[in-house]
Amino acid sequence: MSKLWKRLTSEEFQQIFDKGCFVSGKSMVLCISDNQNVPSVGFTLKKSKRTIVARNYLKRKLKEAFLMVQFFLPVQWHIVLIGNDSILSMSIEQISEEIVFLSDIYKRKFLEHTIQTANH
């Protein structure tokens, strides 16, 4: 499967955390910033005591799940996926479904915000 999205730099991570919108699910948090020209994605994990092997395995699961759904997400987004330990027991398909679910929540929130600001 080809990659459409570029990887975020550490400076871009910080910018997205500062101005992005957070959407929480049971196994991850999506931090999304839109109005960008090049779609970008970053992967990180919540702080916890894990081995490097476990952290790499969890990040790899997030990356694989994201690659399955990347074509369903708007290309003007910068996205940071922040996983927690519960993704360890989830399949790649379940993680992918949660990414799509959380992105739909963001779309609804963003659309409501856009409509409210346009009316005022």
C-alpha cells in the first residue's frame, strides 16, 4: 500500500499540539489541525512504563492501521495519533475503525464550529 501522507517533524508535532483539536476515543486520541497544503501524520504513545520493543510494536500497529484508512481522510489535515496501552489487545482493523470514527467526530465538530462562526 502506498503512502500518501508525509511524516511530521518534531516542530510540526509541537505546532499541532498547540493549535490542533483533540478528539478522544477509548484507545487513542487524534490531534488534528487543518487548512494545510500537504497531508502529514505523526504517531506517538501516551507516557507509560514500556520497553522499547513494546513501544515500537504499538507504534507499528498504529501506522499499519492508519495506512489502511489514509485514503478516507481529508488531505488538508495534519494528524497526530496518540495511542494508549489498550491498542495492544486490539486488531489492526479495530484500530482503523476507531481512526475513522474519531475523524468523523472531528468533521462534525469542525462543521458545527464553521456554521456557528458563519452565523455570527
